[in-house]
Amino acid sequence: GLAAAAPDAGPGPAWQSKCPWGAPNTTSISCSLADVMSEQLAKELQLEEENAAFPEVVAVAEGPFITGENIDTSSDLMLAQMLQMEFDREYDAQLRREEKKINGDSKVSISFENYRKVHPYDSDSSEDEVDWQDTRHDPYRADKPTTTPRRGFIGKGKDITTKHDEVVCGRKNTARMENFAPEFQVGDGIGMDLKLSNQVFNALKQHAYSEERRSARLHEKKEHSTAEKAVDPKTRLLLYKMVNAGMLETITGCISTGKESVVFHAYGGNATEDKVIPPECAIKVFKTTLNEFKNRDKYIKDDYRFKDRFSKLNPRKIIRMWAEKEMHNLTRMQNAGIPCPEVVILKKHVLVMSFIGKDQIPAPKLKDVTLSSEDMTKAYYQTLNMMQQLYKECNLVHADLSEYNMLWHDGKVWLIDVSQSVEPTHPHGLEFLFRDCRNVAQFFQKGGVAEALNERELFNAVSGLNITADNEVDFQAEIEALEKMNEDHVQNHGKKLATFSSDGDPPIYDE
Ligand code: ADP
Ligand code: MN
């Protein structure tokens, strides 16, 4: 398997040193848990991420269970394919660069198409099933579709040729065969004056297309054959590395699939000298399908901590920033003593944290548990407390707080899902807070907690602001006015108002 997957020698030598089979990188990372909790160090860690924190030589098991023990040879093949795939992509990208360099903006260009590893039709696999008869997508259509004029004939008098002239048509068909995919061997039909009837040509064309689709499907299989369909090969590789490095013992399965993330359960691996891994972990994989994140732009674009970076980043990196943001926010909460998952490690768009729950069973969301009225009241006061801590000590607004993102575990409420959390001085920070307050107030009021403040009272209690409007519309207007005042102040003075002062985060490194 490995030998078969080895790359062919191609044009250009320079990038071949980047072959994934290069010498194993044995650099190991060592840091204490306390270090991991530090945002500063987390950034440094991320800087090092490309320098491979884990050994390169990996062996893994096939199937939904990813474990370090259960090694069989078939998984080597899978891994080889994954590496090959990554290599192929890099190779093609380099090829494209070389092609561009050679051609410049000259009118005649040389195509490296035939040297490519990944077939162009393969790159967008979702369009696999295009009907070959759909002429809009017919890749074999002659460059100049001038074969038959509308009248159905060309020429004059005796020399008229109709579209039914067999000889002319046959030669034309033979010529059109040259437009088949490059790997489809058509032989020298023109040289031997081959005349293909329409029927034969159409049959050949259909065959050529189905062959091509078959090859595209083979590529497709590489992408989706093994283990979890929820994650792409790159993510899988990341997870395997974590298991292989002994950091995780087993990845048992998926806890949740959302639009923006997939969460897995894993048993923690061996603690190293200075790093303790929780016995059970949750792995949050931020989805790299970009569409879903578009509507979340506003959370991050206006967050001054990320503002400077935002414009320079490509979508993939923006997704990594979501994971990074969740890590920072969790760390702040942890430092304030708010019950929440503990960050274990961040790797690109994959965040490993402690698991809230036991024996693979995640703690239920607040919306899914039935609490005694005593517990309900307890949960309410605890939530009020946490919202205040979050605001005052962490300088954060959750921004997606509701019974969906609060777990009930060990007789208390745990806050999760903080990738979208922002600082109160965020241009919409107070609006987000008000929305959080509405969710929380409604939930506990409906839950029968008589003491529960209404959303406006809760807002004032959390923020320490004293907005006096006695109806929702005026209240919201005042909130927006405050936000605007803050923004104007930022415009004029380049820093935030005292009431919304930040804790002066260290600047975030630029990749
Ligand atoms: P999303 O953005 O998809 O809502 P969440 O962070 O809310 O992402 O995670 C989705 C679900 O996964 C949660 O509702 C919860 O059930 C589960 N989950 C997430 N993190 C943990 C954790 N640390 N421990 C246990 N379960 C978790
Ligand atoms: Mn959630």
C-alpha cells in the first residue's frame, strides 16, 4: 500500500523535500497545566503548531474508534492515502504556481494539466453527478461549435454539404474525440482518416465521461471512506496525532453535531511530567465549512481584540480564530472560578477540553433536565452570580446564553459554548447582554422561580448600569445610545470608556 502510494517524480525538485514521509519530527512539547491556562503561552503554543508538536510517525485503527492500542495494517493504507492526498494537493498547488510563473501574461500558455495529481473534476466533488447529456456542462464540446449552420447545410449548388453528410461528419467526430479527457487514449484517428458515425461517437463520448466519473469517485472514496464522516481528512489526522502522542487514550464517538461544530468524547491519555489530562475530554471541532460562519462575522469583526487580524485572514484562519476565542474565553472563566470546561489543548480548529459529564454521558442541558423547585432556585441564583462574574471579572458577555448552553452537572450549572463571547465594550456587547438576560429571565420565570428578576432588572444587576426605562423598547433604545456613546468615544480618543474598560489583554500574535 505504501509503495503504491509513493509519489511519482514530477517536474521541479524544490518542494519534494516537503514530502509527508520526511524525517519524523520528534520535537516534544512540555509545559505545565498552569502554563496551558495562560493565554500568552497558548499563543506561543499555537505559533509552534506547524512545527509539529506530535511525532510524525503515526499508526491508527480504522473504524469509529480511534485508539492507540488497536493498530492494524489496513489503517496504514488509510493513513498513507491521507498523507498522499495532502501531498497531492501541495504538489498541484506548486504546479499551478510554476505554470503561472512560466506563462506570465503571455497570450500563448502552456498547461501543466496532465501532470496534476488531483483531477480537476475531482476538486469539486459535490458536482460529481452531472448528467453528461446536459450540454451546459459538456466538457467535450468542440471549442468552436460551428459544425452545423442553422440551415442544416453549407455551400452552394452542387457542393452543398448537409449535416447528414457521412464522410464530413465522421471526420468531424474523429476530430472532436481529441477533446476527450487527456488520460483517455483515442489513438491517431485523424492520421488514419477514421470516420466515426454519430452513433459510435456518442457511445464513445458516454464511455469517456463515465470513465472519468469513475476515477473521480475513486478520489472521492479516499475522502469519505473511513471513520467519522463528520470531519475532513486533515482534522482526522490531527485527532490521530493526539491519540498517537498518548495525549488521548480513545476517541469514543460523537456527542453533538451542530452547524458550526462537532463535539466528540474521548478518554484522556497519559499525564506527562508536567501536564495532567482530565480522565474524560470533550473535543470540539470547529467546522471548516465556511458558510455557516458568515452570519457570525459581526461577533468577531467588531471585537477589537481581533479587529486588526480579521481583514488579513482567509476563511480557514478565521475559523481557527473561533477556536482560539473559545479557548481564551474559557481560560478567563476558569480563572474567575466559573464552572466551565477546562482547556486542555488547542490545535488549529480543534479544541480539547475537560468533559462535563461522566462515563461518556454528557451532562444534560438545562433545557432537558427536570429540576426540583429547590434546585431550580439554586440554579437561578448561581446563574445570576455567574453572569455577574463573567461581566465584572472576566470582562465578557456570553452572547449566546440560554438553557441550551448551560449544563447541569454535580448539582450546579456549567457554562459552555463561549466562542462567540465578546467584551462588554464590543459595539453590540450590551445588546448581546440584554438578549442573554431575556433568555435567562424567561427560562427561570417559566421554571417557576418566583424570585427571578425580569430581563431589565437582570441586565442592570449584571452590568451595574442603571437604565431606568420601564418598557422594553425604551430600554433597548437606551442600550443602543450607550453603545453609540462608547463608539464615539473610541473614535475620538482611541480607547474605551471607563465603565467598559478592558483588562488590557496582551496583543494577539499575528500568524
Ligand atoms: P455548538 O456551537 O455546536 O452549540 P457547543 O459548545 O454548545 O457547540 O457544544 C455542543 C454540545 O456538545 C453541547 O450542547 C453539549 O451537549 C456538548 N458539549 C460541548 N462541550 C462539552 C463538554 N466540555 N462536556 C460535555 N459536553 C459538551
Ligand atoms: Mn451550543
